Amino acid sequence: RGEPCQGQALEDQIERVRGAFGLNREFVLCVGTLHPRKNYSKVIAAFEKTVGNALDVDLVICGDLGKYSSSTLRAIDNSPFRDRIRVLHYVDSNDLPPLYSGAALVMLASLYEGFGFHPAGRYHLRTKP
């Protein structure tokens, strides 16, 4: 499990993770299995409008491929901004806190979550607002 950190230690971790994943721009982060209930098709549509309005960000999705991931992968492949959409698949739990902290925005568009761990986890990790 990732541990909270602050100050320079947090900044160092953010830079390490950005370098490891080749994240050179500001990014919008989504975390969760590529499954239709995660509503990634709407996330991608919103991202396309945002980038279309000249906002210089990437979309980063962290999540394993599920057995229903084909619709999400198709939406990415069909996007005019597919070169700005990154799927990181599995991300080590030690890398999640700096990814959350380094994101310009964390998007949670899921249609259904039982408990909603991601908002609770983000709060616990003391990430930047």
C-alpha cells in the first residue's frame, strides 16, 4: 500500500513516476479496470472536448484489461486524440500516491461503485487538491 508523503519527498516521487511512465504533460487521471461501468467512453468524449478547446493535457488511465474492455479500447482507437490517451494497465500500489498527487485532475465517472474507494484513498493519501 502506498504511504502518504509531503513536501520535497512527494515532489521527488511525482517526478520519479512521471519519468517512469513518460508523462511529459499535465494529465487527467482515471483509475480502474477498463470496464463499461467505469464510463470511460464518456471520459474520453469529455477529454476530446477539453483537448479540442486547446487544453494541453493527456488522459492517463490506470487499470487492467477486463473481459469487457473492448468498448473502451475501441473508443480510444477511434479518438482523434488517441496519441494523448495513455493506458498504463497495472500500476504498483507504491506508484499510485504520486500519480494521484501529480494529476492535474482525477476523474471518477463510474456509473456504479460499491464503496467508492478511490475518493477515500485519495483523501487518505493527502494528495494535492
